[in-house]
Amino acid sequence: MALNAKVSFSSTWDNNHVHYILDNILKPACWARKNNDIKPWIQVSCENPKIWIGAIVQGRGDLDQWVTSIQF
């Protein structure tokens, strides 16, 4: 993730599910939407203009949850 990036979410399941950097070896983590959020999204933006060439996404390590689509 870009340094100093601002991240916002359409919703979160609760305060324990606001993780978007998933490389924590000690504790599996993920961002999870609220059940009634039918169009969930995460927005990442930087203060300085950047050219975004891609994103790395992964499924949750300890449950059957994953990203099904991505849009730039």
C-alpha cells in the first residue's frame, strides 16, 4: 500500500474488521462489510498524484472469504 494513503470503507462489520493490510503474521485479519451493505467498497487515495498500476488482493487466511471483483 502506498505510504500516507487515506483509506475509507462503505461499511465495516465492527471495529475489529477494519484491516486492509493483511500481512500480519501474528493474527489473520481482513476488512469485512456489514451484512446489509449490498455494494461494498474500499477507496484508497494519496495526497500526491500517483499512477496506480494494480492492486494485490488475497482471500482471508482462516475463513472462506475473498474478493470477487475489483475496479480502478
